[in-house]
Amino acid sequence: MTSLYKLLSIILSELQVKVIPATEGQTVTLMCSSSCPLTEKPAAYIWYKNREFLYEDWSPWYQELLSSEEAVTYSCAVKGYEDLRAPEVSVDSITETCFSVTYAKGRMCSSQQTSVDESCSITYPREIHIQRTPAEHRGFIRLTCNSSCFLTDPLISFVWYENRKPTLKEGKQIQVPSSHPDSLSCAIKGLEDVRSADVCGGDSCWSLNYVHSRICALQGSSVNISSKYSHPDYVQIQSKCWYKVKRNAEEEAEQLTEDADHVEYDDSMKNQHILRLKKLKRDDSAEYRFTFTTENEEVNQSDFPGVTLIVTELRVKMSPSAVVTEGQRVTLTCSTSCPLTDNTNYIWYLNSRPLTPRENQNKHLILDPVSREDAGSYSCAVKTNKDISSAPKTLTVQSITGTWTPAAAGVSAALLGLILLTVCWWRRKKSNSHKPSRHETLDDSHLYDEISPQPAEQDHHYPRLNSSEDEMDHLYSTIPPFEPTV
């Protein structure tokens, strides 16, 4: 057991928070990952904000897209090994072309960093591409790993890939023969998730690119996973298929066959193939890789990552809790296991009825101050081809006199009704005991004149009783005291 813990400690000591630029606006996303593959699926990932526990979830993908906040740090850990947290990360700035990150440990910036215990900052590009120019030597071309972000930071180094596999080539520029038959791509060391598209050294080569490398999708929805590819003109493609890869020690790969209810292939566009998954389930969370087979039975498949899909459900979270006191500030969040896009339209429901449009556009619903009318069952939904909703969650609001819920309101109404009937019966009995003379008119209208509604500011308009002090003392002596629910 001790040796196993030591092994896990070594693996988790490489745990880090990866900062990856998102395609939605000037935002980034976070991933909790290790440079060494975990031998088993973690029970959960734990996220910390400013060193304080934030939340835990099965997904390693942080649940929201982030903007820049210099004073805010993020860290993560694997549940059960909370003492082995990843070094803290802060996102200092984000522009259209670059984003700057500060790491608490220098080893996160580059192997060239002299001190691994001091913090370091580095500026990354949001995207990179390869520029082709003629080389000095005839028959060669120069490939430059370029970006619209000004890359002069000495901490930045580059990695190159050939047919999507890492090579020994280093540096921002490399030279290859103009007839080079293989595809080439590049990335920045430490930010391999932001990789350039494949390019060909010559006029035609094997290449494979994915439109999106990460997709967050809702349970019950449909998703398209797209690949773009090229191949030499003389090669004939015999078959195309997708594999579902489960990340584990064996890295099992399952070939997907078409199924009208769940899996569809779209091969209608030239050099593009789309995998469409319908009625997504939690178990569809995996990595998906596209492959094709030539007439010579050669399969173009590599170990380079494909498209990571995470399927998430909607959940309503309440902060500080689901039981609050009237007057507090309450934040309701339509929570997911991975970040949906910024332009997602959220819909909030209270007791199955949609709230006003003004409150429907955000994943956060703030009740400040919360009142008794806010008590009830809340759920949220996302507007897609069909509305996908969360399970309902009840908010209980306590007042000074006790707990206020729809059930408590019903008990109060029943109690007041009982009081009203008792008063009417008692007054009628008293009036009947006094027989009027022939000149005396029996008029019970005064009984109803003495019953007036509560003030307008009350939430529920129940009758209020006005009677003499002796009468009320007699009335309440016959009714047991009401104990509010807490």
C-alpha cells in the first residue's frame, strides 16, 4: 500500500492546471491534467480558488470559461490526494491574440527556468500557424511556426510533429525538402493543446485536422465531431471510420458503426468527414479519432489525440445553501461539468413556471434579498433544438417565526380558516341565545364588518380577526399553540 501511494505521489506531483484559449471571445478554459497518465480513473477532481475549496466533479475540465483576473489563482487536485495540489495559476490578461499566465512554480514555464520554486509568467498566443517560404538551398522550403502574438519570450520553445507524431526537430523554423511526403505541424512546448493545422511539404501529403479539439455537450442533445483530411492524389481511400477511445491503462479503442438512433456518418463533403452522435449519454464522454484505410490496407492512425467530448448534465446549485433566512443573498447556478459557450441561453423555472425574460439569460440567478415569495422548487434549462432541463431543487426560506415553504403556507391557511369558522360559530351561538323583540331586527352583518383583510404588503391575503379582548382570549384558549417548522 505504501509503495502504491508513493507511485501515485510521483504521478500526481506532475499534476498541473493547463490554461487553454477558448474559441468564444476573450476567454480561456482550464484543465486539470498530469504529464504522466493516471493508472485509474480518479473518483473526482477538486478545484480551488484563491486556495479555498471551490467544488468537486468527475470532469477534469473546469466548469466555466474565464476572463483575466490577476489577483485570482486556481489550483486542482485528485480526490483522496488533496495534499498533492497542482501549482497555482492566475490568468493575468487576455487579448484577441495573446494571453498571459503566471505559474506558482517555475518548472511550469520551461525546462530552462533555473529556479523551480519561484513563480514565473509567460505570454502565449491564442493560435499559431505555419508559414511556408523558399529556403536558401534549392529544393527545400522553410517552415516557420508563427503567430499574430509577438513571440520573443526566451522561455518559449517549439515542438514539431510529423504525421501527427512528435519529432526531434526544434526551433521556430525548420527546413524540409519541397517534395516532403508527410504532413508537418507545430506547437509551443507546454501548450501542446494549441497546435497548428497540418501542412504539406510538397503539393500533396497525408494530413488530418479536427475542427474542434474539445467539445462540451449536454446530455440528451446531439453533437457533430468534424475532421478534415487530405491525401496524395494517387491514393484511393477504401473506408473511413471513427474510433471511441477510453483513456485507461490499455487505452481501449472501439470502432463505431452507424446506428440510426445514436451514430451517424456524414461523408457528403470532399475531404471532410463528420461523426454525428445523437441522444448523448454520460457514457459517450471519451476521445474520438478519425481513421481512413487505403487500397493497400494501410490505416492512417496515430497516437496523437483526437477530439475530447465531455457530456454534462444540468444541475441547480444554491449558495450559501438550499435553506436560507429571509433577507440573505442567494445565488442559484445552472451548473455543468464543463463550460458551455458564452452565447448559451438559460431558462429558469420556479415551481415549473418560467421566470420573466429579464432573468432568463444567465446561468446565475441572484435573489438579493431573498423573500418568502422566493421559496419553492427551482430548475433550469438550456434552449437548444429542444429544451434540456435540470432536476428541480427546493429552496427553503426561513423567517423569524419559522420556515416558509409552499407546504408551510398551506398549513397557515388551514389554521386561519379554522380560526375563522370557530369565531363565526361562537358569535352565532351567542346571538341566538338572545331572542330579539318584535321591534328588534336580527342583523349579523356586523360579524363580517369586523373581518378585514391583511395589509397589502403581505404575500398571502388571509382574513384578519378583530374582536374584543375577552372574546379573543376565550377563542385562543381553545386552540393549541402553533409550532413553526424549522
